[in-house]
Amino acid sequence: MESLNRMAIELVDEAIDFAEVLDVGAYELENEATVLDFGVDFDGGIEAGTLLTEMQTAGMATVQTRMGEVAGAPHRYVDLVTDHPDLALLCSQKAGWEVGVEDFQGLGSGPARALVGTEDVFRKIGYHDAFDLTVLTIESDALPGEAVAEHVADMTETNPSSVFLVGFRTASLAGSVSIAARAAELAVFRLSELGYDPRDVISASGTAPVAPVAGSEEAAMARTNDALAYGGQVHLTVREEFDRFDELPSSVREEYGRPFEQVFDDVDWDLYEVDEDVFAPAQVTVDVVGGPTAVYGETDEEILADSFGL
């Protein structure tokens, strides 16, 4: 299989070449690691958000935006399609790296995770990347510095000069786009956690509304999760039947019907205290090859409208 990091590096090169057009920043640290700012000190935008998502999925997904509606109001949506959901979504896009170095905290996704390969999902899929350059996108309200780059280089067994760190705030337009693009990833990961072989998911498509940029990171975390849990829709084509497909949508959760602002407030905004099962798309269609097609869950535009301030 082609290296996920090699494919992502091509997208990083594109971002650097068109940084001014995308309204993103790119600079080199003293240890020669490269930082790209996709929504911390720079504004970024819709195009920056789609490119960020492409980097997170290592170029193995098609990402685009379109106009739709939320509660009758015109609204942007992001669509993602991949025929390699195990690699693009679980081995790359999933935000599975908790980056904590000195006083820096962030959530990492992207193909750098595949060079480390310690998460259980890599064992299930049987994939481990090998490449001398690496890309990690980090969701944080601050940009990573040299200590983070050294940490990533150590974990991925590369040199700091080979590390490319892409930073973005949740409360940014690029952040809203990239998080809305996670609907399919949430469904495939949940399916894997329920015991289904992710390699039997042939194709995955997802769509969700792009949450309006909030005024704080906390409000942005709530809005972007509402966008997925109450507006996210996924279509999966799979090889094998399974008796737990009905557990995929957010509507089966005990917390369903409550905005994420309330869910997070209950745990004093310590997201690690929230059961990861609540992070799921609103509606999932599962199409079994040679078998039935079934739809699970439903969207809730009333909660979306309240969350988005419509």
C-alpha cells in the first residue's frame, strides 16, 4: 500500500505554495520543523478547510462543500467520500493522538499516527506506515512549537526537519469544515468498536453542516459536535451483515436530544470524561452488498437551529 504520509506531503506542498491565496501561514522553526497555521493567527477559510481535511485523510478522500439548508435557512455543508475508509478515516483522519508537551495541549490527527501505529485500530487493519517525512494536524488554540515537533519526531522515528505540523483552532472556519467532514469517520470507528471488521467497509460517504464559527473554543466544540450528532448523515457500503448496525447513530445514546453544550457542562468541559459513544452522526444508511439496505437514526434541525443561532 502507498505511504499515507507520502501522499499527505504532496498536499502540504500545495498548502505552502498557495498559502497566501488560502490565507494560511507557513514557517520553519529553529529545529527546521515546519508549522502551517490553518486557523490560529490566520483566518483560513472554506478552501483551507477542505485542504486541511484532505491532509487529514492523506489524500484518500474526495472533499467538497455545497449549499444546503438548516431549518429552512441556506447553509454550507461539507461532503466526504472515500473508497478506502479503513485507511483514510481510521488510520489517518481519526483524532487519536492526544498531544501534551510541556504547556501545550492539542488533539492530533493525520497520517503521522500511522508511523506510530500503537492504537488498536492499526492492529485491526494491519497497517503500519514507513516514510521519512510526516504530517500531523493539531486541533488547539495555540500553534505547536519546537518541543512538540521534537516529540512528534521522536514518536514517528523521523527527524524534526521532516515533521510538518498543521495547527488550527476549533473556533475557525477551517476547523468547522474539517470537523463536519468527520461524520463518516465517526460511523466507521463506532462500527469497528462494536466488533465489525473495518476492512469490510467498502465505501463510506458522509455529509454534515458546517457549524458557524463560535466566539470561544468551548462554544465551538459544542457547535461542531451538534453539527455531527444532529445533522451528520452517512452512507456505508459493506460486505457482511451485522446485528448491531442499529447502534451507529447518535439517536441511540442516552444523551440524545441534549445540545453538547449541556453534555460538556455536566463534566466541567473535561471532554475525556464524556463517553466516546456520544460522538456519532445523526443518521446512517448501511447498504450490504447482495443484501438489505437499512436506515438508522434521524436528523434534528430544531437542535441544530438553536445551536447555530438560526
